[in-house]
Amino acid sequence: MRKFIAAAATAAAIALGLPAASQEPPKDPEVYRFGAILAMSGKGDWYGKVMSQGILLAVEEINAKGGIDGIPLEVVIEDHKSGVAKEGVSAMTRLINISGVQAVLTSFSPPTQAIAPIADEQGILVLNGGGTSMALLGLTDMMFHNRTLASDLAIAAAMRAEELGLGDMSQLVWKNDAGESMIAAADPFWEAKGKKILATEYMEIGASNIDTQVAKLRASSPDWVALWLFSPETGLAIKKIREFGITAPLVGIEYTADVKELAGAAAEGYEYATDFFAPSAENPWSEDFAKAYEAKYGEKPEFYAANYYENVYVLAETIRRARAMGGDYWDGRKLAETIRENPTFPSVYSAEMTYQDNNVALKQVGVFRIENGEQKFIEFIDLNAAN
């Protein structure tokens, strides 16, 4: 069982709004300006679109209610061009030197890894809602994640394959850190069940021809195929696997509008484990968010939009807590310390979420199956059961 960060006395004081013994008046900025580094162009621009929509809706809502203790939020969105590390660094530099931010929302693993040393040196709070590589862990104490990392998703998918009674596995893997982290987690898990990994094939992000890899998967005669890929590569993989006559079950970790378009009817029966957002009467905030998002953008929100919407509210609540302590609180290091002191926050997914001691929020993971072209929810996976 993972251990949560605990600092009960400080957390209680913050929660109750109790001042410190020698509290100074808060030194307020005119505006809380924060940054976002997203895929606003390139092959992954769908992510940038939905992530930015979630951010902008949250900023609009918070400001409509008076901002944070009367001070407005403002976001500056920069482009890492679908995962280009050097673009992420350039964006981070502009946000710090030109926009004067103290907090940044980031996405995609390569640019997030690239900006981590800058955040550590400059004291900038980083909230990640999209990057999934295990390599993101431990880079800096300034970074927190409300996105389930790729390795945990792979374990959840493998747990589902075990439930289904599936046997020896072959796998198609993204050729990057996220892909490596998934096989590093899933392979020992599956082998510990007495099963074999028959073949491991890699595909590049943005690849258009994977015939050689799929032919090798077919030659391995797997009982099932694991797809350790994200959008849009998952769609191409599903389509090609079925075109090559592989009929084994497919289990992966993502299904988006892009995947649906690329895979078409070939996705029938595909199962996947993923972060899952769905409005629920048990959490009125989730229903309010879903209605507001659809009214504003003409589409239902999925978890990427929800993650970045939620991250803005995490930032806003962190600022409120830090401001209650007084002094020069609009500082990235103080914001990060405020999260560590009280790591539990309201969540748009459920009543609340808590950052664990690895700075990753413990959240629900859903399993889905594609039936008649639509996503059908199957169950929630409790990742603690894998430990």
C-alpha cells in the first residue's frame, strides 16, 4: 500500500485558516499569472485543444466568482509542438523570463522531462496532467501529477488480461520513455503469473508504416496483444493488426476520437484501461463541469480536459492556502511546499484526491470495451491490489 504524505498539524492549521504565530500580511500580486505548455500544433494537437479548453474554462469560472480572494487568474499558453523537448524548454524560458510565472501546467513526457531541471533551479511549481512516463518521477520535488502514469496503466491493463484468463502475450510499444516504462512494469507482472512474453515490437511516434512489426507479432502466435501506445498510434496499430489477420484479443491503455477514426470497425472488442472521467450525481461538481464544458465547446469532456480543468483548481486552492499563511507567498517553492503539507484536494472525478509520496495523485482507473463502435464501461481497477 502506498503511503500518503502526512503533515497533520500544518495541514489542519491551513484547513482551518489559522494564522501562523508571526504571520505577515500577504504580499499580493495584481494577477496570478501561470503558464501552460501544451501540444498546440503538430500531430498531437488534439491533446492541446482539449487540455487548453479545460484550462480556459476553469480560469473563466474562477474569475467569474471573484478570482482567488479577489485576485484574478491569467494563463499564458505556450506550444511544445507535440512533444518536442527543446520547444518545451524554450516555452518554459519565455514563461519565466517574460510572463513571470510561478506555476506551469505541462504535458507530454519529453518536454516535461526537459523543463524539470529548470523548474527545480528556478523554483517553479509544475502540475502535470498528461505526461505518463515513469522517468518523470523523482526529477524534482516541484512537480505533481494528477495523471495516472503509463506504468500504472499498463499494470491495470495486465490485471484486466489476467481477469479474462488470457495467456502468453506479444506487445507493440511506443518507442520512447513512456513505452519503456510500460514494459518495465507489465513484463515482470505478467511473467510472475507464469505467462510468457512472446514478442516485443516498437513503433515510432508518428509512424505511418508498421507492417514489419505487425508481421512479427503475427508470427509469434500470441494469446493476446498488449498495445502500450497512446493516440493516434493506437488506432493505426489496431487497424493493421486486424488487417494482418491477428484475431487475438487486444488490450491497451487509450481510446480517443483519433483512435476511433483511424481504427474504425477494427476496434470492435478492444479493451483498455485508462483514467476515466464521467459525471456522477454523487459528485455534483463533475456534473456542473460536464454541462459547462459541453455548453462552451459543443462536445463532452474526456479525462484530459478534466485533468487540466482540475489542475487549475488545484493551483487555485494551493494559492488560497499559501496566501492564508501570509508573507511573500506567490512563490513556486512555497506553493509546492503547501501541497506537500496538505496533499488532499477536491477532485472533479470524485470527492477528493490525495497526492502520494511519489507526488502522483491516487485516482480511479476504468476499464472499457469497444462494442458496436462505442465505449462500454466494464469496471474500475484498484491498482493497490497489484502490490
